[in-house]
Amino acid sequence: MKAWLVGTVPLGALLMATLLVNCQKAADEVPVKQVLYKGPTVETENVLMLVSDSARLRIRLTAPLEQQFESGDMIYPKGVKLTFLDDEGVTVVNTITGRYGKFDKAKNLYTMRGDVRVTNVPKQQRMNTEEAFYDKTKASIYTQEQTEIRVTTPTEVLTGRGLTANQDFSLYRILNPTGVFTLQNAPTAAPATPTR
């Protein structure tokens, strides 16, 4: 009986080893899914980008953080500011700021979101909204048709939905005006009269 047990133990061990090897081969043959990385390829802090035309500075972009992607798109998750300069490249004509920004390289389009402000410095007029677009190719600023906007000039406040404007925000059109408030005819407080 001892001989039979001794002979069967190695055979059982051999069967177990064969099963383990076959299981290991089956596990090795399972294809591994490759995960494609879609995040930023480059991150840059304290960005200052200068865009020139005919050797004159035209646009200055500043942002605390820029994330560049393989497609050429860029995201500004901590905000972005575009500053447009005059023909001489010296005087600030217009600025656009937002708490979040994205540049779509294929469309040559900037998208700004979150407390977006467009300001024409010489004309002292500004627009406030929650989302606006700057089309670099067409040199235009616009919002979607249903986006609420507010334009303030030295003489009036205009409200509405949707806006189109040129790059320096000197000419604009509100698509659906909802209100106009004149500031120059606004009543002023009467001067205080001294009491005796």
C-alpha cells in the first residue's frame, strides 16, 4: 500500500503543475486594453503670449495656467485675459477676461466663461456676461443668442440676450434688447442744506 501512495503523489503533483501552467498561459493570452491619454501634454504657469502682425504687437494673452493638448487646443482653467492693442501696438484698445478659457485651434476660436468682461478702454464701454467667444479669423466677439448680456457706456446701460461685436468692441449689436437705462438724465441727489 505504501508503494501505491508514493506512486500517486507525484502523479497528482504533476497534474496540478500542468493545470497551473495552462491557467497561467490562458491569463497571459488575455489582451490588455490600451488606455489613450487625453490630458494635457504641456502645462505652463504665468503665461504671457504676444501676437504680432507686421512687426507690431496686436494681442497680449496672460493666464495663470495654460494646458496644451496634442490637438493644439489650449485650456486656461484658472482664467485668461486677452488685451488688444492699437495699430501702433502701444495703446490698449480692448480687453476680454474670463475665469475660464479655451482655445480651439481648428476653429481659431477662444471661448471665455465665468464673469466674462469685455472693455473698450477709449470709449469707456464694457460688456458683462457669463460666456463669450472671440473668433480670431473674423476678428469678432460674440455670444450665443440666448446668453444674457449687459453693456454699460458713459451714458446708458443696455441689457439683452445675444451680442455680436468687432474685435475692439467699438461697434456692437444686441440681438434681443430687453432694456435701456439712460444715465445722463438720472436724478442726482440734491445738495444737503445746512441746518441751524
